Amino acid sequence: MILYHTTKMSIPLPDAYEHGWIPFLGAHIQLDSRPLIPRSETEWWTEKAIEAIKQHPGARVLDIFAGSGCVGCAVLLHVANVHVDFAELDAQHLATVRKNIVRLGPLSTPSFYISDVYEGLPPDERYDFILANPPYLSDTRRERVEPTVLAHEPHQALFADDDGFALIHRTIAGAPERLLPNGQLWIEHEPEHTERIKTTATSIGLEASTHRDQYGVERYSVIIKR
């Protein structure tokens, strides 16, 4: 593992924080609360998810681990007749999500939940699509993370216990209670998590398939409740 001995003060802010916003599939995503900066890999699978959502008119969608809300905002921007809710543990990021929704105009009336995975959602809330970019990095692979990310982006949005799998496991395990019939969970992860995702999903009767991003890396899985 590479150890970084530089301080935050010696590492410049990422450009997205300096500018205060970043584009994401055509949406203007403000970063006032310094959430995780949206990545192109996330754009890649979100665009695929949007195409799937378009096949389900009137779909109910949950952007979980919402951060800036970039995923849900992109869905609202590109899909007509869709309802999107946002769930995020850090209340200050939900304020940023609300601001990003306002910029989109009167496209939806979402609900905003302060939620530790599903725990803050109303008990009877169900969705056709759950779109998740959870913290999934492992301390054992910290050398993959750029110094500017380690210095300035929120660690709670990056790292998770159990080799980065802890929150992935909770998201999959709780999906059957939160998905409507034939509902889909789209979840971003590391390639090292692929087999554990399949094992976890199939053990509770879900179907799982893993897909590569634009760089050829196994980056997201689609998990379906039949």
C-alpha cells in the first residue's frame, strides 16, 4: 500500500470543486456540499440504466447513496413520466440534491430521505429501479486512489468495510423488500466484488449479471427480482 504523507493544504482542490459544479449526462450538477465528484464510469452505466427505465413508462426510481444526486437528476432529465426519489445518509448533501433538482425545472416532485441504505425509507416504499453507487473501495487497495481524492473527497463516500463489500451486501440483501416485481437494482462496484455479488444475489433468489465499463473493467451489476 502506498502511503501519502502530503497534507490537504499541499494538494490542490479537484477542478470540479474549484468550479463548484460538473456536467453529468447533460445535467448541471452543483457540488456545494462537497459530495463525491461524479465519474465517467458512473455516467456510463447510468446511461444504460436510463435506456432500461425508458422501457417502463411511469417507473418509480430510487437514487440511493445519492451524494450530489447526479444519477437521479440524469434520469429526470432524460426520461419522461418517471418518479425519482433520493436517499442519502448525509443531510447536507440532500440540500445539494434539492438545488440540482431545482435547476432541472418542474420535472418531478421527488421525496428526499436521510437514510442509512434503506433504513430511513418509509416501510411500504417500493421501486421499479434502484440505482446505487455505494462506497465500495477497500483500504487494501488505497493505492488505486489519486492523492487529490484522498485529500479532498469524503472518505465515507469512498471506503467501506469488509474489503469494500459491506454496503454492497446490505444493498443487495435489502433489495427484495424494496423492489417491485421484475424490479432491477443497478449497482456500481469493484471488479473484485463480482463473484460475491452473484453469490449474495442468487442466495436470496435474485438474478445477477455483471457488465464492463467503457474501459473494459467489470464495473456494475444488474440484479433482478422476478
